[in-house]
Amino acid sequence: MTGNQKIAYIPGSPFYSKIIMSRSRQPPLVTGISPNEGIPWTKVTIRGENLGTGPPDLIGLTICGHNCLLTAEWMSASKIVCRVGQAKNDKGDIIVTTKSGGRGTSTVSFKLLKPEKIGILDQSAVWVDEMSYYDMRKDRNKGIPPLSLRPTNPLGVEIEKSKLPQKDLEMLFHGMSADFTSENFSAAWYLIENHSTTSFEQLKMAVNNLKKQANKKNEGSLAYVKGGLSTFFEAQDALSAIHQKLEADGTEKVEGSMTQKLENVLNRASNTADTLFQEVLGRKDKADSTRNALNVLQRFKFLFNLPLNIERNIQKGDYDVVINDYEKAKSLFGKTEVQVFKKYYAEVETRIEALRELLLEKLLETPSTLHDQKRYIRYLSDLHAPGDPAWQCIGAQHKWILQLMHRCKEGHVKDLKGGPGLHSPMLDLDNDVRSSVLGHLSHTASLKRGSSFQPGRDDSWRYKTPHRVAFVEKLTKLVLSQLPNFWKLWISYVNGSLFSETAEKSGQMERSKNVRQRQNDFKKMVQELMQSLVKLTRGALLPFTIRDGDVRQYGGWEGTSGLSGQWLSRAIQTVRLTYESLTALEIPNDMLQTIQDLILDLRVRCVMVTLQHTAEEIKRLAEKEDWIVDNEGLTSLPCQFEQCIVCSLQALKGVLECKPGEASVFQQPKTQEEVCQLSVNIMQIFVHCLEQLSTKPDADIDTTHLSVDVSSPDLFGSIHEDFSLTSEQRLLIVLSNCCYLERHTFLNIAEHFEKHSFQGIEKITQVSMASLKELDQRLFENYIELKADPIVGSLEPGIYAGCFDWKDCLPPTGVRNYLKEALVNIIAVHAEVFTISKELVPRVLTKVVEAVSEELSRLMQCVSSFSKNGALQARLEIYALRDAVVIYLTPESKSSFKQALEVLPQLSSGADKKLLEELLNKFKSNMHLQLTCFQAASSAMMKT
């Protein structure tokens, strides 16, 4: 062998053949192309080296990946002409393949431009006139000269282009074309575009030209057939001769026809070869079979090892690897007809089904994190699990949350019945829980009076959280720990992120339908969770609001005392925080409306309980009265009462405040009426406490000292530290407190009620003031009766002491002792009242003076007649009493004195008048010290 010759042996044949293959030329090399860019069907010239020895040697030509061999025209070993086809690539190499040189290479490339629609008469850089007509309707080339089908001027008359815009023509002839080779050719559009100014005579000529061209075309085809008729006859003769030769061979020779003889020779050669090489060929076939089997095992080892690999990866938890392998096996062998492949693929499906069941079981396990749930759902989605695993997970999570809520309630109820448990830890509530409002108020009052106060450590400030409050806190915490993941799981289910990150999985439309159908079902789930939360909370905090049929399921807290206002306030804060957290999840408000209703009911209940608790504390204020009077004649009781109400309202500040979305506590008329009535009861209870204090027996008075105004003189010197209060003094102290309550305290409380948006404040004020004034008037009348009656009762016996007779008496020498005694008693009343409260002095003394004057007038009117000396004595005593208490005279008392004087005879002589004046001045001079209290009061009244 020499050169490039190569011997090839072909095994398996009856005999070995030796084929000498020769490759005497180098591979083709393209070094240039002109033009180097163009649209499809552009004619190009390719230049290079070793481009073939002739047209038969050229067996392949591609430009930009498109086969251009059909249009290629071999010119020489360095030049080929062809047309570029419709290639997918915009730019590519020019590859020439020849028999002698094989597949070539290229040092240049061709850029394929997007084709533009070029009309027959439009100018173009491409050789349009040389292009073969491409029939788009039949998608095949017709080797008809282009000029015969695409004349430059089919009408044969001068073309005059129209100036009309192309867009207007396209709108006018919508869906049509001016190209006469198009199926939607419009003759009118063609004439308007090319012959808009052509005359009618020229158009007639154009019609005749078209007719001539059609006739010429028909005649040309017929002439072509006539010219090749001899060729057709020669071909027919040759075929007939071959047929006759074959028939002659079959009829003359016994051995059969020539083809039959050849067949027999070939069969004998085949049998001889089989006999010689049967053993060798048998071993070869067996080796081929073994080799083929090994090749199959090696080639498809992925499928054969897949069942075992799936089990191993499942044990490791590599579910992503299992899914990827399964998808690959399904795409390769899912529809195979090979029995071996079917058998192994069935094993794969069996293990995948077991994996689906395992993943579904893990998905429905509770508790579980949102991340794990999403992961298992995606796995099941990728494994094309039947049903809707995501919806099954949502349903399981819903049931799990309900179970947790009821278990929480049952656990707390058991702890409550079995004694203290882990659910009631010790909590330091600081400002949330007060040991007693009264203790705090007593401390404040003591500080105001300047007494020492040493606070000590008191463990009573540490309380166990009530079971019901602890249950509500744990219940809300449980819901807030589970519901967000439950809601996010639904959102992921809706937007499809559970199934694929790119949302490109199959079955999206089907899932969309499921989402629309299950929106109502999920809404019912959320509403059921909210209703369970609300009912369980109501069962613990507001058991009277639960229906009888739900008591067993949501109640069970019987036998426990009611919660105080501060614990209800804490529970309200807990529920409010729960509502805010749920709102942050963008849960629709209609699903959370039941929680808003619960908050409103809790707020109303807290207000009611706090006011009731305040009323109970007000009842105990009487026990805290220390009877210590300040400079204004007041004890600490009014201040304690006001501060008690202010502290209660301050504790309700957060409850009464409306958070976003909440309604006012007082929006219901029934609530307004109940709160108004409770407020009135509080005021009336305090009034009742005052009444109790005013009538308290002397033996129950604990205080043994009385403070007085340091600016006032100690008139009697009988008030010591061991002095005990009398009933009259207690009346005065209560009266003084009543006056202060009417002028200040009740008005301040009304302002506090208004500041906290209470309703019916006018009614509260009116009813309270009426009760207070009624008590004040009753106590005042009692005190006047206690003080005025003894004075009034002593007048008549004093006047007629010693058998005194107005008709027969000595000339007057001065004011008699009965009147002086009456004045001293009035002064004693003044001193007693002044010691307690200066402001009560005018009010008390005016009533005492009215009683005395009225009695004196009655006694004068009862005298039948007066002697001269008796009339003078009576006038002296009346004037003395009137002038002594002149600052406390009222129209009633003045009228009484006037009536008493009118009964007396008039003074006739000047001596009597002079004597009267002297005796009156003498009385005032002698009683100056005693009457000074009235003068001091007069100056004080004038100053004010």
C-alpha cells in the first residue's frame, strides 16, 4: 500500500473485502465571499482553495447553517456561485464539503440581513432580476425564467408612480396587496400606485399587451413540446428493447431468466460461506449478544440502579435528588415499550408512591414549621401527588390550632379545680394592681396634714395572676404563635409559591380554580378560629355573654369570684395587642369583627366593675374619717372621696380610650344609662356616709383631739388634746364638709367625668347635688334645733322669774340676767361654730337669732298690758338684744323685733328716753368683752 491508501476489513461477511480508499486532495478552504452580507436568496460568489474537482465532487455547501447545495453552481476549484437560503443564525461560516477533500473550513463569515419586501419595480442592491421565482403558495422553486413571470412592466405602458402615501393605500385596501404575484392581489391598488395619471386609451393598449403576452406564453410551451418529440420516441424505443430482451431470456433457456440465475448463484455462495464460518459466526454472535447486553447495562445503568438509589436518598432525606432522578427517568422511560425497562420503571413508581405517602404523612404532622410545610408541599407537587396536599395541610393546621386552644382551656380549668398550678405564676404587677385605693388616699391625706409616714415593704403588692387572666394571656399567645404561619401558608397557596418559585409548574390553571373555590372554605376556617378564640375568652372573662349551649364547651370556670377592674384592664390590653398583631397580617376586618365586639364588651364590663368597686370603697370611707379639721373647717374626707374617684377614672383611661377601629364605650344608650346610674350611686353612697358620720354615737368616736385655727383666739380655754367631739361638733364638721362638697368637690368630679367622655353628666350632678342639699338642710335643722331650743326655752322662765309682772314693776335699773344668759348662750354657739368653720357662723347665728326674736315677740304679744316701768323695761331688753346681734338680723328677725316693739306703749317723756339710752349704753359697756365676738365677725364680714 502506498500514500494515503487504507485497507478496511468488514467482519461478518462471507469473505473479506479489501477496499482501497484514497484521499488525494486537501480539505476545502473558503477565503472570501462577495457580497459578505445580504437578505435570504441573495446571490453570492464564494472563492477559496480546493473547492472540488467538478460539480459531482461538490457534495455539501452550508452558509450560516443553511444547506445551499441545491442552488450551488460550481465554476472552478476556486469559485462557486450560489444563493443564500433562510438560515436561523444571523451570522455564520461558509462550509464546503467535497468527496475528494471532505469537510472544509472558512476564514470569512456571512451576515444574514432581515429581508425587506421589494416590489417588482423597486430598486434593490440584490440581483432581483436574476432570482428564480419563489412560489410561497406551494413552497417550491420553479425553474422558470424570472422575466417570463415577473416582467418589469406587465402592462407595456409607461409607469408613473403615485404620490399617495403608502399608509393611506394600506388603509384603503385593508388586507390586499399591489404585488400581482400575491394571492391577495388588488388590481385597483396596482393601477392607483403605478398608473394614476395614465389615460384611458393607454389603458386599452395595456389590455391588448396582456392578451398578447398570454397567447405568446401558451405558444411557447407547445413549441417546446414539439421540439423534444424525437427525444421522447428514442426513450420509448430503448425501454421496449430492454423489455423484449428480458422476455427472450426467460422463454428460450431452461435455467430461467438472467435474474433468476444470478439469484441462484448468490444463494449457493451464501450457503457455502455459512458452512465454512458457522462456528466462528456463532461465537461472534454470542460475543455480540454479550457485548450488546453489557452495553445496554452500561448505557442504562441509571435506570437499573435507580430503585436502590431512591431508597438510599430517602433514608438520607435527599428528596431533591430523588425528585430529579424520577423526572429524568420519567422523561426517558415513561412511555417505553421494552419489557425490561417497563419492569424497572414499575419498581421506580412503587418507591415514588411510597415516598409520596411518607411526605404526605410528614406534611400533616403537627406541630410543624412553615418552612417544612412549604418544602413538603413542593416535593409532593413535583412528584405529581394526587389530590391537593397543600389544602390538606391547611385543613390539618386548622384542626391543630383548634385542638391547642381547647387543650389550653382544659389545662387551666384542671389547675383551677386542683389548686395552684404552673399556669398561675407570681407576677409583680407594679402599678397594675393596688393593694387598696384607700391606703393610697390615706397616705396622701397624711402627707397633706404634715404627719410622718414611713412606708415599708408589703408583699401584698405581689399577687397571683388569676387563672382566667393567665388563660387568656396564654390563649392569645398560642394563637399569635400559630395563626401567622397558618395565614402565610394560605397566602403562599394563593399566589402559587408553594408549588414553584418561578410559578412555571404545570397545572397552574387547575390550582387557580381550586383557589377560587376554596376561598370561602378558608374564610370559614379563619372565622371559626376567631369565634373559638372569642368564645373561650368570653367563657373566662364574660361568662354571662355565652349561650347556654356553648357553656360546656367554652365555659367551665364556675365557682370563681369576679375579676377586678385592674385585671380586666390587663386582659383588655392583651386582647388589643392580639387584634393589632392579627391586623398586621392583613387579615380582612370582617374576619376580625368578633374580636372588636369582644373588646367593646370587655371595656364596658371593666367600666361597670371599676365603678362598682369604687362604690364599695366609698362605703368604707366613713371608717377612715379621722375628724381632724384644717383651717377651713374640713376633714380629709372630701379630698379622699375626690381622689378615690379620680384614681378610678385614671385606671379607666386606657379602657375608655378608643384605639383605631374601636367604638366608644358609651355608644349604646343602655350602657350610658347604666354608667350614669352607677355614677349617681357612688355620689349618693358618699352622701349616705356623711349622714352616718353625723349620727354616729359618741362612744364610736376614736379621735381624742381637735385642731383649731391658729389665728383664732381660744375663747374658752377648754379645748385640750384630750377633748372628745360632741354630736353637735360632728354635725358642724359634716355641715362644713357638705358646703365644700357642694362648692368644689362635686363640680370637680363632674369635670373629671366630662374629661373621660362620660354621658349624662348633668343628671349625675343634679341628682348628687339634690341629695347633698337635702342632707345639708336636714343636718342644719337638727343642729339649730339642738342649739336654739334651749335658748328659746329659757326666755319665758327668765322673764317671769321672781314673780315678775309687767303691770307692777319697779323702774328699770338695767338689763335683767335672763337676757344676759341668752346672749351668753348665743355667744357659746358662736364660739362652737367658729371653732369648726368660720363660714358657718353667719348661717347658724342668723337662724338662732330668728328663733330667739320670734319667741321674744310672742312673749311680748302675750302680755295683756304694760305699766310705764314695764314698758320701759321691755323696750330696754328688746333694744339690748337687737343691738347685740344686729349683724345677724334677717328680715324675719327684724320683723319679729318690730312686732314686739309695736306691742309696747310709746315713751311719752324725754326723761324716759334718756333713761333708756343710759341703761342701754351701760349694758353695752358692761358686756363689751362678751359682745366683741360679734364685732369681730362684723369686721370680718365687711372685709369679705
